[in-house]
Amino acid sequence: ASTALSVIKCKAAVAWEVDKPLSIEEVEVAPPKAHEVRVKIVATGICGTDDHVLKGSIPNIDYPFIPGHEGAGIVESIGEGVTCVKPGDKVIPLCLPQCGECSFCLNPDTNCCLKTHLHESQNLMPDKTSRFTCKGKAIHHFLWISTFSEYTVMPDSAIARIDDDAPLDKVCLFGCGFSTGYGAAINTAKVKPGSTCAIFGLGGVGLSVVVGCKSAGASRIIGIDINKDKFTKARELGATECINPQDFKKPIQEVLLEMTGHGVDYSFEVVGHTDTMFHSIYPLTLCCCLLDYSSYVFPGWKTKDSIPKLVSGYMEKKFNPDVLITHTLPFDKINEGFELLQSGKSIHTVLVF
């Protein structure tokens, strides 16, 4: 029987208050209104941004809310006026919308749609109401997409249809982490063939930068991290050298200058600490890219247009971010996934419903 007009009860991870473990709850998900889409999430990644949000380090988040922004799923139902997807389509929810109508969307040089959280709150749907209820209480959305719920509702500006054959438990990474790192190298820095690159921080996004630098033809890709366990993955993805700053008595920027003779052509800071930002800029000769929270929104990608193309490139084996996924867990073990992230034991954890 069709559920299109019905409230759906399902499980979701609710953040009731700051810096507390997520609580697996039964939530009620209302049907989509005009220009909205309800999606059955099949898989969702745990991103560092989710961790920052739950710890209260990102402002303008209203509690209680359902986090998650790196998902992939199948359209369950659509509201009136939706033409970009239909029930049964495989999709990736977009934490950066692309309305296609605002001055930013119409400008080829920017991708920050005026409907994004940088301009207006995405804690509620555009009509300022929620589609989530738990224990009789309205629950806020996160970036409109809230992928830590088995069913979720989003505006049609925040969804992209992808290849029917795409494996949802792999391509969910394209919802944020992989696209951010890869795009920083390809779009923002525009890495040139034969160049030398340094990447400070070899987590999920940093390793995606490595993939981007390799795809762009960089000849030297130097990965830098204090966790040596990250080095094997980094080399597998294309890093030519990996160094641990704790192995040296001199500042890391001096090490890089000695290694290269003149500094690096491109430097990527993917840690978010002021000291690593300084060290990444110091050996620079051409371009520096700082990937903090404000730049996590898909460097250079117009999401609705670009995410399907990235997924198609993956299906054509142009790059393989699968090795970024170190753990796959059932959704109920979401807090275990966050513990793996916080302890540095995982690169990327994917949760499956």
C-alpha cells in the first residue's frame, strides 16, 4: 500500500541536548508538502561536521534535532510541483541546496545558493515548520536533510538524482566529505600536473584531497598527520610521501622546505587548528586552501548539477573513494561510530538501515 499521504513511523537518532550521546527514537515523519520530497535513507556517513555540531561548536543549531548530512537513499514520495525526482529514484540529499533561481545559482562563479544555511536557518523547512515529531514534540531538521533518520523530508532544491546502479552505501560519501576534499584540489586550488602538494590532516576530507591531487596529475603529494595509522590509506590513494611532525625536532614547515628545496606549490589545511593553518601557509609558493567549516560546502561544486556527475565518474571508475570507508555499522550503533571517529580509529564510518 502507498504511504505517500501518510505519516511514517521510523527510527532516527535524536540530539536532545548539547554534548550528549544521540538517542535512537521512534519518530513520526510527515508527508512532503509542495516542492518537498520524502526519502528513505539507505546509508549515511558520519562526518566530522556532525561531531562538531553535537559538541556545540557550530552556532545557530536548534535542539532537539536530527543530525546527519551525508546520506543516500530512495525517493518514497513527492509533493505537488516536484519535477526533478520521482518515487523510486536513487538520490543524494544536498546539505548545500541549489535552487537554480537565485542570483548566486545563476552566477557561474559561485555555488553558495541564497537558500543555504549561511543565509537563512535550515533548522525548519522553508515554511518554518518541522516534518519530524517525537514523543509529541516537534524535532528540528539539520541543513534541511537530517540523514540520521530512516525517512526524512527535504525541499526539492536540496536533492539530486543519481545513477540507478549506484551503490548507496558507498556514494553517500559524495554528500559531503569526498566532494569537499576532491573539489578543493580540482576546483578551488586547480592543482596543475607535475606540481607538489602538501595536505595537513589525513582524515576523510584530507584523503579526498589526496585523491583530487592525484587525479589532477600532481607529481609529489606529501601527507602530514600525527596519526601514522593514516599513512597506509594515504599512500594507497596516491600520497608519494607521508610525514609525522612529531618525528622532527624542527618546525614542519622547515622540514617541507628541506624536502622540496623551494616549498610546495599547493598546500591544504584540513585540520582546522590555527597552528597548522600557519604551517600550511608558510611553505607555500602558489596556492593555499584552508578547509574549515565555512568552506565545507562543496568547493566549487554546484551541487544539484555536479553530484550526479561525480557519482557517474565513480561508476566509470575514474576514482575510487571506497577505501575511505573503514567501518560499516548498523544504524543502531551510531554512537559507536562517533567513538571511532573521535578516537582516530576510523577514516569514514557508514551506517546502514
